Amino acid sequence: MSFAHRHLLGIEQLSPADITAILDLAETYVALNRQSAKHSDVLSGLTQINMFFENSTRTQASFELAGKRLGADVMNMSMQASSIKKGETLIDTAMTLNAMHPDLLVVRHPHSGAVDLLAQKVNCAVLNAGDGRHEHPTQALLDALTIRRAKGRLHRLNIAICGDIAHSRVARSNLILLGKMENRIRLIGPPTLVPGQFAAFGAEVYDDMREGLKDVDVVMMLRLQRERMDGGFIPSEREYYHRYGLDRDKLGLAKADAIVMHPGPMNRGVEIDGTLADDINRSVIQEQVEMGVAVRMAAMELLARNQREAA
């Protein structure tokens, strides 16, 4: 299984073959994670450090669980109360990390490009767990695995990404990945949340959700990221839900077997109807969480394998 990368910083650097390699390996970990004995030793003797400069629940927990199931020594660094708060630069942090000799470094940072900068300064493999509005590669990969398992393929599908596109690194990574795999992508949302530059990715842009959802195979909802908004992007949550929240009426315009996705955390009654989010016949939101652990296990194994071969 070929995967010639030292780091996983974004989807942009990956080829369709790289993406398929990660997803195929992740399939084996889906099976492992459903067994009573969920342990592997492929990362035995290696050290994984999780550095989250932004709060995260599911992503950090998923990476921690992935590392432990693979046998790594996993350490979580609390960056909210770290030396960074005392004035230490990212470069100083990198120097400190090098002295600890980690093998895998998982980083989430509020500024686009910060993870890439760190990767240039450390002597280990770096996985981007989300940087600013830039990318969130493992989220796009777990979404891809979820779609492939539900639809039986990951190409030539009609996929709608709906909501706060402007502030979403998830949307950007999915746009790149799904485009590489020859899918037709529609972006749906108010003009304030779907900037014109996203059309450059080859996506169709709609500000009418009903029109945009016609005959799609996949409906991917996004969270309204109020923490990244500095102005009046929407008139009110009630109006937003009326026009752009997913309910059964709007979903009825998609294909009868269309699946519903959301990267979480969800704002029920704002982006999506709560009963629809829990509908086991249409929603694959819980499967996305499950696939996240498997995909992160696969990515870490491939990077660790490359490190060992280079040593």
C-alpha cells in the first residue's frame, strides 16, 4: 500500500490513489473496532502528542482513542493553559517538542498555516486536526469513507454541502477531496456564507436550498460557526432554519435514498431538524463518528510506516 507522505497536512497534497489507500486501510480498522478486542500493536513503542490550541471534543477524543488502540504512548498537551499563553512562540514550542522526541504530532490551531509551519520545524510526522479556515483533512477522509460505505462508491455522485461554507475548513477539505474523486458538488447557503471564490473549485453555487437539493445523493450540513463570525451573516436563527435548515420537506427534493451528514457538533433546530438527525434510515451522522476513529488509525499507521522506513 503506497502512501509517500511524511505528514498529513491537507487533502490538497493527496492524489486519488493516496485517498483510496487511506480509506482501504481504514476499512480494516472499522472491522477491528467492532470486535471485543480492539487492540493492535502497529504503533507500539511510538509516542503520539495531541496539541489542541482550540477546544475540541470529538476530534481530540477520536485521535486519542485511535492512538491507544494502535498501541502508541499518547499524551494530550493542554494548550489552553500552556507556555503559548505566557508568550512562547510556535517555533519555541517546536524546539521543545523536538527535545521530547515524539513520533506523531496531532495539531489543531485557530490560524490557517500554523500546522504547516510547525511541520517544517519538528522531526516527526504531523497530522493536521484543523487549522483556521484552511483544512481539516481527516474529517474529509472520514466523510469520504462514510459516503463510500453507504453508496458503494466515491465517484460520480451529486453531493450538496449546505450552510456556513465561508468559515468551514470541513467544507474546503471536502470540496477538494470530492472533486479529486470526480463528484459533482453543489454549495448551498446565503450569499453571505458562500463566497464567490468557492466556484473556482468547480462547484455549483445555490442560494435557494430547494433548487440545490434536487436529485442529490448526499446532503452534508454544516455548523453555523458563530465564533468565527464578526458581523451579521444571518438575520436570525429562526429565519436561517426556515430557509436553510434541513427538514423532511426539503430533503424530499433529494433522491429517495439520499443520506444526511453533519460533522458535528449540531445545532438542532438551526441547521437540521432533530428527528431527521436521529433517523437511522437517512442519517449517517453516528457512522461519521465511528469512521473517524478508523480513518485516524489508518492515517497514523501509514505515516508511522514511512517514518520507520526512513529511519
